[in-house]
Amino acid sequence: MLDFCAAEGITADIELLPSAEVNDALARLGRNDVHYRFVLDMSDLD
């Protein structure tokens, strides 16, 4: 399935958030204010 999606250009819609906004993301989940999937960018952690 992953090969098919790659070949056809099928991707997932995401909202990329910095890891510092994890509390905001959780609050939005609680309010059902999420239109796509959240992805936390962990590259800003030391």
C-alpha cells in the first residue's frame, strides 16, 4: 500500500507543530478543533 501511495502521490494532510506547542495541541484535541492530523516536530528538542 505504501508503494502504491508513493507511486500515485497520495499523501496525508497534516498540521506540523513545534514540540513547544504540545499543550496547545492537546487543548485543541479536547475542543475537537483538529481538521487534520497533528505531527509534533521533535527536532527542536535538545
